[in-house]
Amino acid sequence: MKAINISEKFKLFNEHWTPKKIGELNGQQVLLAKLKGEFIWHSHENEDELFMIIKGSLKIELRDKTVHLNEGELYIIPKGVEHKPIAEKEVHVLLFEPLAIKHTGNVTNKLTVKTFETI
């Protein structure tokens, strides 16, 4: 076990909407992702999803409201809630979610990642 430097891990990839796994604990995974542009509407039927903003700002559209997140803020999307993240400029996020979660829920799209690469 060694310390993980999040800033150094973000330097290892450039892809948007392609989370990279940096750790696992108690059936959960810790992911880093760079986001830019619009994602797709989706939900996770059985899993909550935590978004923590490391760099930049992110808008998450929900069916009944829009949440605006800035650096240092986090938001937990409850299971079953449809959401669509939007990043006008590149955003760096930390995601915390169960190992079994599907990247885009029950929606399959060109942005869907089936297996998260460990970095």
C-alpha cells in the first residue's frame, strides 16, 4: 500500500468520459475522470454515485433541477435518479461507486465504458 497522488494520476490520461480506477475498498471503487462536453441521460437502478470536483466546475442536470458543482464540492446522486453531467470546460472529478456499477446504467452508447482501466 502506498499513497496515491491524484494530481499525478490525472497526468496519465487525456480521454474524456473514460473513468480510470485508482483504488478499491469494501466493494467500492475510486475513479478519476476528465469530463468535457455533454454526457448522456442515464441512471443507476441499484447504486448511488458520488461526484467530487477536483478541478473546474460541473453542471449535473436532473429531471427536476440542475446542480452546479465547483472545486472542492461533491454531490451524491441517489440510485434510480436520471442525470446528465455537462462540463462546458474540462473538469477533473473523483467518482466513488460500487464495483458492479455500469458506466451508463442501462443505456448503451458510444461513450459507454465496460471495464475501467486501473492506473
